[in-house]
Amino acid sequence: MKYLDEFGNPELAHKLVDEIHAATTRPWAMMEVCGGQTHSIIRHGIDQLLPDGVEMIHGPGCPVCVTPLEIIDKALAIAAQPGVIFCSFGDMLRVPGSSQDLFAVKSAGADVRVVYSPLDALTIARDNPSRPVVFFGIGFETTAPANAMTVYQARRLGVPNFSLLVSHVLVPPAVAAIMESPRCRVQAFLAAGHVCSVMGTGEYPPLAAKYRVPIVVTGFEPLDILEGIRQTIVQLEAGEHEVRNAYPRAVRAEGNPAAMAMLDDVFEVTDRTWRGIGMIPRSGWRLAAKYREFDAEERFDVAGVRAAESPLCRSGEVLQGLLKPHQCEAFGKQCTPRSPLGATMVSSEGACAAYYAYRRLELVQL
């Protein structure tokens, strides 16, 4: 196949579905880690095409969704300070903090700007040397290289008024945390292809061996996901637990060495809190010591900000794969895209947003 639309070919999709049915003899539960995969699965009804008993569990792979509430509140506190230009991707502006979101702070007069690249924020900082400029750097290993490069450039070019509010998290420690949970039902993983395009696959074999789970690196188009599921089912049925790459057009085992070198230079591993999940040891990055002057959290002295989630929101259980969105009592009632209780209803990769957008509004017996 040469063109992207061919990865949605219905004839090939039906062939893969038939192969999945032919290979399946018992119930299995697998987790797609990435929120982009979740949206593709729900949008195309892939979970409804699978054999009875084969369940897709939606994982914590939405970067907006796992950004902790206290980081959102720190962003709000920084953005509200006089003179600050606060830059972010647009998907963060409606994520609720404890009492408001960035849109509300902007409407109250704060200079909050949507940018399309962290380098845009650096340009704004160079154009406004008398004003502090902050970029909200969130996400998994996928978005981290661009943020690292921006900090590297700020140091190289001498742009002291630029800083980064860092909330980067790492996938492999989250996989381990999920498997260590006493409520875990996951028997296999579809790994996020874009993360592995940066980091490669080297961190996954120890996890597959330790927890005896197949891990298949998968893309985001319908045929990508169906092929990932097929390879996973074949391993589960055979009692195997290997790491396989079903996304070779984008992922190499060694990853992207240049991006990884930039990450190693700018960031260092640290403990991170995940929204709705809690602290996972060594599951994130912070700026390394030689770049610490660009750390917005230290520059604006917001380290003491603390927050508490809404008692109505069960997004933490959704992110851990313990609850489907439409099983939450607030889903579609107190919590909608217009009035979200949690980030999973706001983000374009959130499971709750996917279920709402594609009308999975109640529990359906298939």
C-alpha cells in the first residue's frame, strides 16, 4: 500500500476481521495505550467487529487527559500574572482546573495565546524581550523532542525571558503501573506507534517478559489497528509474549537517535503524577540542571499549588481501563464537551470525548 486512504480499505478490513475471528478461541482483554487509537477504534466501530469476549480496554494514552490537575492550576496561576504571555496548544485551553480553565483566564484579561509549535512561543519571546513568555509543554515522548529543542534553542540564542512549564510523561512506566494494579485485567498491549517512532522498541521486551504480555506496536488507521489486534490475538492464543512491530513504515527498533540525544541532553527522568491515576515513579521528565533556569514552575514560584479533583468525575478509572466512559454516572449528564468535569471529555484523544462524539451514550450489549 502506498497511500494513506488505502489503510481504510473495507475489503482488506473485512479480511483482517475474518482472520481475527478464525484465530480466536477464547475471551481476551487487550489495552490500546494511545488515545488516538481509542478514537479510531470507536469512530470506526472496530471493537464491535471483534469476536465475542475480545475486549478493547482504553488506556491512559491521552496526553491532555493525564496532565495532573495541579499542573493545570499552576498554568492558570502563571497565566494570570501581570505581563506574562502564556502560550499553549489549543487543546489545553478548555481543560478544567480546580475552578476555571485557560479560556476563563484569557477572558479575564490574561494574554493567553494558541500556538502551533513551541518554536512559535520562542519567536514570541524574542519579539517581546521585556515580557516573560511561557510555553505549556505537555505530552508523551512524541511531543517532548520539539519542546526539548525549543529550550535548547532558547539557551543557545540567549532568550532569558522564555520558560517551559513541563508536564511530560513516559509510556513504559505507565504500562508497568497498570500491570501492577490488583484490579488489572489487561492481557496484552497495543503500543503507540508515534511514541515508538521516537523512542524505538527497546524498553518493551523487559515489560513483555516480566508481565508475560504480548506488546504489538500499532499505527492509527483502521487496518493498522486491525493488524495489531490480529498479531496480538495470535500471540495470546499461542501463549507467547513478545514485542512485535506492526507499524514498520514509521517505527524502527532503534527509534530516532537524534531526537533521543536531544531528550537526554535537555531532560532528566523524574517521578510524575498522572491525572486520575496518581504518582508513578520515574514516569516523566523535568528539565536537566543546566537548563533549570528555563523551568517556569521554579521561575514563577508555583511549586506549592495543590488541587483536588471533582468527586463526580471518574476519569481516573477510565484512564486506568477500569471503567468505560458511558458507565460513569455523570457521562452525558453533568459532564459533556460543553461543561466537562475532566480532561477525558475535553481532549481530542480522550476516551469520554470519543464515546460522546460517536454516540456511545449508553451501555450496549453486543
